[in-house]
Amino acid sequence: MNEKNNAPSDFAESEEANNKNQNKNTNFIKELQSEIQDIEKSFEENKTDSQNEIGLFKVQTANDWIEQAKARPIPKMLFSEFWHEGEVSILFADTNLGKSILAVQIADSISQGIPVPGFKCEAQTQKVLYFDFELTDKQFQNRYSIEYENPYRFNDNLFRVEINPESDIPENTTFEDFLNKSIESAIIKTGAKCLVIDNLTYLRSETEKAKDALPLMKQLKALKNKYNLSLLILAHTPKRDLSKPITRNDLQGSKMLINFCDSCFSIGESFTDKSIRYLKMIKARNTEIIYDAENVIECHICKPGNFLKFDFLNFGRESSHLKVVSDKDKDELENQILNLMQTEPEISAYAIAKKLCQDESKFPSLKVKVTRIVNKHSQKK
């Protein structure tokens, strides 16, 4: 039997094939080792995460929290120091002071990435959803046109939303739940990062009650965290004493709402000039309160063309815009109290205050004044 002799070239090819196989095996082993290391690393991370999660809480060292926060961008101003990215902010004011006018102006600014004149906007252009539960489309047209002609051209990044009167609420679903689901669907469909809700009363009935305000703010914060949003929520204030500065107590449902929002500011009306409005910071977390009672921003509402807006005027003191209670007003109140004390000797200060009070929101302060006057005259007897 003749044996076939292998030529040198055959040995070389065989050697090369063996080397290739060895390289493949080496690469496979390296890849396998890398995958194992990744799995081990992931396991350790998950193990650490699970160790950090204790019931309702997530517990980490202060340094770990800072390291985690470094990965997120620094919040930029959307409307000067009043509202930053990633915040739930509340703008509140009495009826007809221009909340919606200012809110649309802010939304327009963010949609273009251009600041409102006199204010700051550090953020880049963003898509904005403006939920308008106040105006009809015709009223909106009137505000942003000249006699319904020559309309203002908004950026297409700004989406206006209103309730569809023909939509049917699904069975076994409340209006509030359907509204919240619809808001979330609109966020997903448009890809919006900023939401303006005008106004709070449509999201929950009787928001001045703590039991309704708490779930509301939790849902809004859940939306914010889930989609990395910035929210501006408009709210009403009850009739207030125009001789006193604006405080957090002037917001309906103030205790709960203020606790759950990140920032809050208000529009006040000047008692000395009804055409003037002033902006005042009430709460801030990303900055110090710059625009306080000693440094409010003064504006007036104007419509030089086809855009109704707040026009920056100056900085000023809130005290210069408050009603001054005259001696005549004080004397009139005291005389009313004395007359009641004379006609009804057994009447209490509380009962007098109830009889004289014409606005329930002012009753606590009136009761204090009445008690002081009653005590003063009782001591003289």
C-alpha cells in the first residue's frame, strides 16, 4: 500500500488552521469571561440596590446620593428664578389678574427657547403642552390676534389642549381618572417635556380640601418623575385682604399644595394702580427667594399688536402696592362694634365678628381686631 506523502504546503495550511481554531477558542473564552464578569457586576449592583431598598425607603450614604445626582444635568431656568426644569411649580392669583396671560407667554417663550423680555430662560427649545380649561378656542383666538384677524404665529412646539365635549368617559371610570390617563397619553404622543395646566380646579374638585389636594399632587409628581417633566400649575386664591402682603396662606389648599410643589409664585394687583401687576416668589428649592416683598417685579398687561402679554416695568416693594387702611376705616369698625355692644350687652367678640364679616376668608383677621377692641372697651367699664 502506497502512503501519500504530505507536501510542506499541506503542513503549513494545517498549522494555520490549528492556529485559527486556537484563536477562536481563545476569543470565545475571553468573551465568555467578559460576560461572566458583566453578570457578576450586574448581580453585585442589583444586590446593592436591593440592600439599599428598605420597605418604602431607598437608603444610601450622602456621598452616594451626590455621586448619583452628578449623572443628571443641572436644572436650567424656564422663567427666571420662578420656575426651573424638573420642577412642579404653582402660579396662583385672584380671578382676572392675568394668570392665563402670563402662563401662555411663558409657554410661548419655552417653545421658542427665547426668554420673555425682562426675564430669563436658560433652557433649549422644548415641546410644551398647554392644557387650557379656561378659554374657548374663539376666546383664545381673540387674545392672540387683532380683532380676530392677523393671528400671532406660535411655534409648532406649543400644543394647546382643551376638553373634548364629545368624548365619553369609560364605564367604571371617574372623570378625574380619565383626565389623568388622557394627560399621560398626550405626553406620550407629543413628546412634550413641559406641561402648563390651566387650571387646578379641573384636575380635582374642591382642591382647598387637604384630602383632595394630597392625591392630586402625588399624581402630578408621579408624572413628572416618570417622564422627566417640568410642570406649571395655575391655581386660584380666595378673596384676600388687599392691605396685607401675599403669603402661602392665600393659596387654596395651601398646606398640602405648598408642601408638594417645588416652587410657587403669585401675581398681585396694585391697589394704587389697577393696571399694574406684581410677581412675588412664595417658595423656591433650586434658588434663594430673590423676588420677595422687598423686591417684587412690576409689570402691566398690554397688547401692542396681536399678542396679549405681561410687559416688564421695574422692581419695587410690595408695600407700595397694598391698600392703606385709613383712620376713617378703623373708626368706622370701632363704632360698629360699640353699637352692637350697647344694643346687645351679652354679645361675644366672636358673635360680633360673625355679624360684621362680609367675607369668610377675612373672618380670622377680623375676629382678632374685634376681640382687641372689645377687650379695650370692656376694661374701661
